[in-house]
Amino acid sequence: MTESAPPRDQDRIGHVHVDDVGGKARRGAMWSAVQIVTRNVVSIGVTAVLARLLVPEDYGLIGMVATLTALLQVFSDMGLSWATVQRRDLTHAQVSSLFWVNIAAGVVLWGAMIAAAPFLAAFYGEPALTMITIVSGVGFAISGVAVQPMALLMRRMDFRRIAGIEVTALLAGAVVALALALALSDAGYWALVVQGPMQATVRAILSIRMSGIRLQAPRRTAGLGSLVSFGGLLAVNGLLIYLARNLDSVLIGKVWGAAELGIYNRAYFLMLLPSMLANGVLSGLMVTSLAAFQGDRDRFAQAYRKALRLVAYAGTPMALGLALTAAPAVELIYGPGWEQVVALLGWLSFAAITQPVYNTNGWLFTAAGRGGTYLILTAVNTGLLGLVFLLTVQHGIQTLAQGYGLVMGLIIPLPALWLAHRAARIPLMPSLRSIFPIFLLNGVMGLMVWATWLVAGAAGWSRMAAFPAQVGVGVISYLILTPLLLRDMMRNDITPLLVRLNRKANHGG
């Protein structure tokens, strides 16, 4: 391996200029919204079809493998995408070196999947898991290709191309899965297995073409060690997050089997949906934007709080509404045979309501370059959740869901917010004051939705008949009360955005 020459100015990759961050962030938010909404609409649509063609055991088998793939996915990225996004001084040679590191990691992890396949099958007592694990592992050898190209696009805040790549890859995976399930009546779990490798393949091809990455032969590169070190902290942090999010699935699969795990995973998916919609639009965008503001703490804090209000405003009412209408929502999305999901979702919703706010902690730690402090927080949270899972799993999946919802919803969020603000050197109280009216607004909306069900029930309506009325009342009351309880947010955030959208629409017309 040869030594690289000192970097020239034309080899350096700068951040977006701070004066351009606002405009790129607004455009990026719109493209990210398109991507996230499309992803979740397609995901729900595909789930609605496949849940009627497959059985809970099929989802349970995939869930058993997913606990391993999610773990190894942490090391496929190696935290190096965020190292590329966050680092102030970066060169094309460094990005090329990181590209080869990610490729090597992907190949090694596929080998790990192959080696682990028979042991996973023996652990769960499910022989089918051997081939499912091996085929699923192909995605690791492919996904590493896209890590640095996608990171470069994110560093440039080119979210239009990112959205195009992600949506195209998602649709390719969905089409293949549906085609297999509909064409072959006995396809079963293979319809779910093929989605990942297909999506990774399309994503890799498009990202290489669109990013303009400058690849060189593998070589030693100045500054590579610090990038890998920062990425390593994030990778270990990701490992602990994996344990916190997947230990429950491992224990349920081991103690209660594939059917119960399939039911729990479907409830868990719905619990995560509001935060995926709310935070997903801004996650990559905010780390990039905040990293550009590292030298200006006031603008850093202002940008964070504006995004915090937006994710709380968008995510918390979806989570609360889903909790209040769990029975008809589950029947609508999954169809008959999934009634057990309702009770689980009710308890998991405690976590779902605070999750959009809690997830913004990662923005602060990553953008501020405080990977070590982030790791400490995650270690404490993982230990606490692991203890809860071990104490509750023997009492059934509903008891475990109760423990998860109460700990993640009521105990962890506030201390985590305090530590993240301290790490980023911005005060916490202004952030809490900025979102308090949003939780008050949610309380009023929740009362309106609950009252609608009481009136509908007294009139003899079924839950499915009352569902559209509850949704309508919830949405209308939330929107009507917004100008009354969130005047500052309307004036500074929402109204300017609507004006810009209107101008774009008129210009396009």
C-alpha cells in the first residue's frame, strides 16, 4: 500500500457555506419529505398486501434473522458516513480510502453471516434460517459500496439526488417482493428476503453514478486514522443501540417462538412509524446543517430548536392518534388475525410519543463531534432496557411491551436531552420551552379524538365506522388550534414555508 501525497487545495472537499445552509436545508427538507413519505407509504402498502398472503411465522423467521443483520449493519457503515459528513477538513483521497474500508467491511460481514447461519438456525430451532441468513447477507457485500457516495451527497446537501436514489431502490425491492409473492403461492418468507439485496444493488449503482466520487487505488492517507476513530465510536454506539432495539426480539423469539415474535414486530413497526416519518425527513439534513454551524453556537442552537419543534409538531400527534385508534388502525393495515397487536401498540405508544424528540439527541452528539459522550449515554440506556427485557419476557410479550413503553417513554428522554445539550454546549430550558405548547396541543387533540369515540360508541357505531371520524376530528382540531397555541412557530417556521411552497407552485403554474 503506497503513501499518498500531501493534499492539494483542489483535493479538499468543503462543507456547504454557512450562508447557503438555510436555502439548501429548506430544499433538502422538501426532498427528504418526499423520500420519507414515499418510503413509508410503499412500506405500509407492501405490508398490507403481504400480510394477507403470508402468515405471522413468515414475519417471525425474518425477524429472527433481522436481529443479526441489524447488528452487523452497524459495522457495515463503520460510522464512516457520518465521519465524512461531520469532518470540517476532508479530501477526496480520504473519502476514497474510506470507500475501500467500507467495501472490505461488507465482504467480511457477509462471511460472518455465512458462518453464523447454522448457529442461528440451531439457536431458534428453525432449519429454514440457514439459507435465509446466507441470502440476506449478500446485501452486506453490496451495501458497503454506497456508503461513501451517499455520504458525499449528504455533505453537499444534495437531497434531491439522495431522494431519487432511495425511492428508486425502495420501489425496486418492493416490486420484486410483491411479484414473487403474487406469482408463487408458496414463496412465503422468500418474498421478504429478496427485498434487501435488491434494494442494496440499485442503491449502490445509482449512488456511484450520481455522487461523482473520485476513487483511487487503496493507499495510506493522511488523517484517515482520526476519521476511522470517530466512526468507530459511532459504530460501537450503533452496536449498543442495536442491542437496545433488538434484544427484546431475540428474547421473544427464543422464549415464545416465531408467531409471537411476528406479532410483536408488527406492533413495533407501527410504534416506530411516527418517528420515522418525523425524524427521517430531517435526520441527515440536520447533522449536515449543524456541522456547518460548528463555529457559531447561536446559529447552531437556533437551527436545532427550529428542527426540534418541527419533528415534535409532526411526530407526536401521529403517535398519539395511532395509540387512540389502535384497534381500527391495526385491522385496516394488517387485516384479520392480528388482534394481539392492538394491546402491544397501546403500551409501546408511550415510547412512540416521545421518540421524535428523543431521537434529536443523536443530531447534537454527532454534529458536535462528541462520539464518546454519546456512547456513554447509549450504554446506560441499553443496560436499563436490557434489564427490563430480562425481567419481563417470561411474563409474556404484553408485559415486555409495557416495560419498554414506560422506560423509553417516561424515564430515559429527559436525562438524555440534558446530556446532549450539555455535550453540544447549548442550554436545555429554551429547547423544552419551545416544545411545551406542542405537547399541550396534543393533549387537547387527544381529548377530542377520545370524545369522538365516546359519541360514536353511544350512537352504536363500530370501531371501524368511527375511525374516519376520529381521524378527521383529530386532524382538524390539531390544525385549528395550532395558530392559537403555537403563534411563534406559525410566524417563524410554518407560514414562511407555506409562502415559499405557494410561490413555487405559482411559478410552476
